[in-house]
Amino acid sequence: MEVAVLDITGKDTGRKVELSNDVFGIAPNDHAIYLDVKQFLANQRQGTHKSKEKSEVAGSTRKIKKQKGTGTARAGSIKSGVFRGGGRFFGPRPRSYSFKLNKGLKRLARKSALSIQANQHNLVVIEDFNFESPKTKNFIDVLKALELDTKKSLFVFGEMNENVYLSSRNLKSSKVISTSELNTYGILNANKVVITEGSLEAIHTNLNK
């Protein structure tokens, strides 16, 4: 698949790059995508939820009424969950929601996501660029030139470009990452995936190990 290379003003540079079919042209595996996205979202959860159970609630331990003869159920503690202010039965406890996925499956999911975006013409290749200093206005100008100022976009660099990253950090609809941070959720969550020319080789190497 050949794609034209644009500059940061949105104009065609006259060059074209060949996108590898084994990364950008495979038949997408929906189940691999599902598992990788599920793992990504699970890893975002803090898992710090906690409620007090019977043994953790402050209160008297005396028997609140006699065992028999009251006509109601027996009760041995005011801290029981059946009473107001008592502990919660089987309440949530701190836990980790993360789970393991094989590296091969994760690579397949990312190649599937890139292939979906390529098939839907949502991939843009631009020449490498940098800013002299961090400035949000400069990055907004790039977005406007590429007609991405009203869309969610993902910019992928070969190595983290600090000035470009800092220039984009205040913008909720745009995200700048390096190839090592590429993930399935981020690829599919963007309306347009903007890949710098210099990052293509790293993407191909990382996803074909």
C-alpha cells in the first residue's frame, strides 16, 4: 500500500512510502483486538475500592438481646450487616484487575487495529518535524493544516519528541506517543492516526519480532 507523505502544512511533498502489508494490510482479528483493549482498560483501574466488613466496624460486641423467646431472629452483634451501621456482607476489597496476554497476541491486535485504520483511510504519514520550543499554538497550527483540529488524533513518533509532546499536552483531542507506547485502544480510539515518516521502520520492527 502506497501512501503520500505530507509536510506539517498539509501539502504533498511529492514522496510516497510503501506501507508493509504484514502490518497495515492483514485481515483483522476481532477477538485479539477485544482482549487487548480489555486488558488496557483493566490496567487503568486502580482497584482501591474497599468497604468495612463486620470485623472492621466500630461498635459494641455485647449480645444485643437474649437468644430465645423474642419471637424474632437471633442476633449476637450490633455490627452485623443486617443492622443499620453494621458491616457490609462480602464487600469489595482492594484488588488488581490486570491479567496476562501473550506478546504475540498483543502484536496481532495492534497490527489488526492499524490495518482497520489503513483500510478506512484514517492513516496519515507526515515528514519528521520538531519545534524550537514547546508552544501549544504551533501544534494547533499543525492540526489545522491537517484538518484535525475538530477530530481525535494520535501522533506517532519514532522516539519521544519532547517539544512536540509538551506542545500537545493541553489538548484533550490529540495525543503524542512514541512507537514503544503504541497500543490497540489508542489506535482505534483516534479518528486519524498520524505517523511520522521516521517511525515506520520502528513500527514494522516492533510488530514483527
